[in-house]
Amino acid sequence: MTDARVFDTVRSWVNRLTLTQEMIVLTGVIVFLAGVMITAPLWKLLAFAFSGSSIAYVVVSVRVRSLPDLESEEEDDSQRIITEEQEPEMQSPDQSETRPEVRPESDRAFKKPDSPAIPSYDMARLEYQFRLSDFLDLDDDLLLKDMGPKSEFSYLIKKVLTVIKEVTFGHTVAFFWVNRDKHQLVLDNYVTDSPMFTSHRRREIGTDLMSQVALTGHPRILNSVNLSGQLDLIGYYQTTEAIKSFTAVPVFYPRNTVKPEDPVAVLVVDCMGEDAFGPETMTLLGDYAKLISALIKSYTGKYDLLIDSEVLRSITRMRGQIKLEFGLYTIVRSLAEETSRLVAWDYVSVVLFDEARKTWLVQFVMNRMNDAYVSLSQEIDPNASLVGSVIQSGVPKIVDSVTALNIPRYYQAERVDSSGAMMVIPINSLNRCYGALVVESKDAKTYSDSDVKVVQKLVETASWGLEVFSLTDVVNNYIQLDETTGVANRKYFMERVHEEVQRSNDFESDVTLVMISIDSLNDHLSRYGKDGFDFVLQNVGRMIKAAIRPYDLVGRFDFNRFAVLLINTTANDAYLWAEKFRKNIASNVINLNERSFSITVSVGVCGAVDDVSDLELFENAGHVLGKAVEAGGNMVRVY
């Protein structure tokens, strides 16, 4: 038995030799036999050394080449021992010599590294190589920092849908919002293998399975989809797909405005295989629906806070602009611009009442599409138009589709290309209605009650500004004097000029208008400030009143100019008066806060000719005053 095993071992060893190794062994044997026959000691020693070296080389080569096989046999022996220890009753004595079945790779991968049954080099080959990208989307994580709550929620929903598609082996997974006010399903996100997925974001709630889930709140499973009726059953593909199974589950988020049993969204999954979904799928999708509901709850709070902060920033910007430059145009412009920041729009207009024309006019228009729309200063029909009805009722109105209106937007002959949605909000204060803000989009069913509430906060700020502007205008109608200089204000002065020019034309008398401007305005403001410049204006106004007659009139025309109306005075006489006044101003020393300085003025003179209007008189006097300023100032020019 021992001799047989030795013979088998030698035969196995010989079978492992390559042709080159066999030639080396043969050469070594021949040299060894030759050395036995040689009598010279030196050659005999060299022959034995060569033959021994050749045989040693072959032995080492064979050993190295067979090392993996030996280790594999050792591993097999180890597995055989383990198997024999676990199941001794199932093996016969003959089976102990046979090679056992190799265990799966996953079983070997989970053995401890220090196990003697697995060599160290094999464990290194099976060890998992950790990569951060397998567990974290680095680029997407950085991208989230620049996202708002709405975009961030859509991003996370996309991730959830991707996981659902993987675990259910789905063909398409989609998430639809349920808009009960507009009876619509609104697509938020989807993951699909189909290039024919719908391109429409909104769809009417109908009789399809997804709509049934949205209306009833009960999940639906269809394990055999009829291809001929697929578009009616599912409806979110442009053409028929090879879909065999379909399921849709509701997503709930109870709120004060939504009944607890009414779903806020629908999660749909379809698959190419038949009978792919069952109770276990419904349980799985139920867990994902709860996860999505938790995300909705979290991001609804964040979105509400974001909207409130955006509205607050818009109101702050409006107040800053109105404070910087208070006026009617600033109020309506800031209202329209801030509204365009908060809601979707293609057209924005503001309609106000014009006191001079005693009618309602379009005071401001923003047209992003640059197509046919209502024009600036267009008069509207207050009795037979949508905007007019909102102004009269004082109640906001939302129009989902303008094509369904039986009355025009602004007036009967209007030319407007848009046929989408419209939102009209009255601009009301406690005492009156000043007009209306109109926002329009080319897409139907764009606006909701929440949009109205957001924009109304801006409208309230604008209405306060219009209220102050109106009261200021009323006060100015009763005040005739400028509070800084004590001379007539611009409004009263222009009214008097209009009367005196009319009198001059009727009785053929002379009247002359003199415009006076203080030179180097910016230098005076930078040196002495506004209060110091007001002191300069007071001195100039006092000197003008001292230089005119009791029946002449002086007024403050704007921030840096005075106007003087000389009655029964020709242009030549007015020039002499103006030149004398200019010299008096230049030689006058003003003392302010222990500082002494002088100023100069430029003067423009224009006499009234036959049938001249008061507006022409102001224009001509302003023109020659500008020429005097351009020439360097401190001079008088006559028209």
C-alpha cells in the first residue's frame, strides 16, 4: 500500500513537469552517469554538482507552480473536515476520500480573517473595497445648499422614486399631486425607462385608475393590463407600452384645509411582468407613502416660512423705494415688480383713478412676452369689464381660463393674445378703492387662493402709500407757501402765472417771468449739508421778496430754483432788475455756523408776447436759464 502511494506520488510529480523541465532532468541524469564513469576527481565533482543543481532547479520550479493547487487542496481538506464534523451520519467511509462540493463565494467571504481555513492572500482578494461614492452623492449634497425647499423636496422625491423602481423592478414610477380645487393631477416627479412618458405636467381627474385612487383614497392593483385599453386605464404614456402590471397608492397629509381621508398625492408603479404586484408590494409601497408624507410635512413648514420671508423682503424693498423717492409712479412700479417676484406671470398691470381725466387708467404695464396687450394710459370700461367689476366690488377674482369670460378684461375693443389664467386684486384702503392689480399668465389654471393671499400683503403696503400720497396731495391743495423759504409753492405760483398771463393777453399789458438758479449746488450740499443749503435758500428767498413790489409774485419752482413774476414789466426792464439782483447776491456775505461765504446765481428772463401761453413762458424762461448755467453761471440771459 505504501509502495503504491509512493509510486502514485512520483508519477504525479513527473506528470507536472514541462517539456523544458524534463530535458533539464534528462541532461542532469546523463551528466551524473558520466561523472560516475569518469576517474578524474575534479571532473567527477563538477559533473555531480551540475546534475544536482539541474535536479534541484526542476524540483523548486515544480513546487512553486503547484503551490496554489496545494493550498486549494488544503482549503478543500479544511472544508471536508468541517462538513464531516457537522454531518457525520450522512457520509460513508468511501466518501471521505472524495473531493467535497465547493461552498458559495458569499459563505467564504464572511469568514473571519484569522480563520486558519482561509489563507491571508485569499481574504485580501475577497475583502470589500470601501468607496464614499457608494453611500453619498457628493455633488448632489453640495447642490442642495443652493436649492429652495420646493426644489429640495422634488430632489428627495426623485431619490425615493428611484429606490422604489429598483426594489419593485418597475418600468415607471411617478408621483402626482392632487389639486381638488382645479380637479387636476399635477406631475411632480417620475423615473421611467420609457421615452414615451407624458410631456404634460397637468391632467384632468377622470375615470382612469390613478384618478380613482385620487378620488376614493383606496389603492388599486391591476395584474393584467389590457394593451388596447391601456391609455384609458393609465393615461400617462403618449403611446401604448408593453405594461402588464400596475399599482397606485394614495399619499395622505391631513391638514385643516384637507379631509383626513382625502389623499394629497398618488404614487404609481407599473411593470413589464404579469402578476408582478401583490399584498407584499402594497405593504412596501405603504411604507414609502408614509415616508413621502413625512417629507411633505417637513417641507410644507419650510416652504411656508420661505414664502413668508420672501413676502417680508418684498415689503421691505417696497418701503425702501417709496421712502427714497415718494411718488405715485414709484408706488405702482414697486408693487408690480415685487409681485412678479412672488407669482408666475406673463403680464402685470396696475389700474388707478386719474383725477385730472376723471376716469380709470392703466398706470403701469409689464409685458414679458412683448406681444399684443393693454397699453399704458389706456382708459378702461368700469361698467363692462372684468377689472371694472373687481374695482366696484372690492373682491379679488381668479379666472382659470380667460377664454371662458363673457366680458373683456379692460375694455370692449381690446387686443390681447393671451388666453390663460388671470388674477385681479383690488387696491383698497380703509376709506376708498384706488384701483386694481392685474396679473396674467398664458397657462390656464395658474393661480390659487394662496397666491391671492401672498399678493394681497403687497397690495396692502401699496394702498398705504397711495393713502399717504392722496392725503399729501389734499394738504398741498390747501397750503400755498413753501415751508422752507416762506415763498409761494410751485402749485400756487403756476396757478397765479396762468391767471396773470391770461390777464396780460386780454388787456395787452406786459408781464415777465424771471427764473433764478443757485450756482454750484453740489458743492454747497457737500460743504454745508441739506440744513446749511436750506439756510442759503432762506436768504435768497428773503432777498427776492425785498427786491420786488407788493403786487409782484415769487415762488419756489423746484429744489434749486426760484421764479419771479414781474407785473407790467417789459423784458428789458426785467433784465435791469435781474442784473441788479445778481450783483446784490454775489456781494452778499452769508454767515453759517461761524463760517462766512458768498454765493452766485444764474438768471433767465422771458417776457410775455402776444397770445403766449403760461406753459410756453415757463419753457422759454427755463431754456435761457439753462444757457446761463452752461456758460459758467453768475450771469443773466434774456429770451
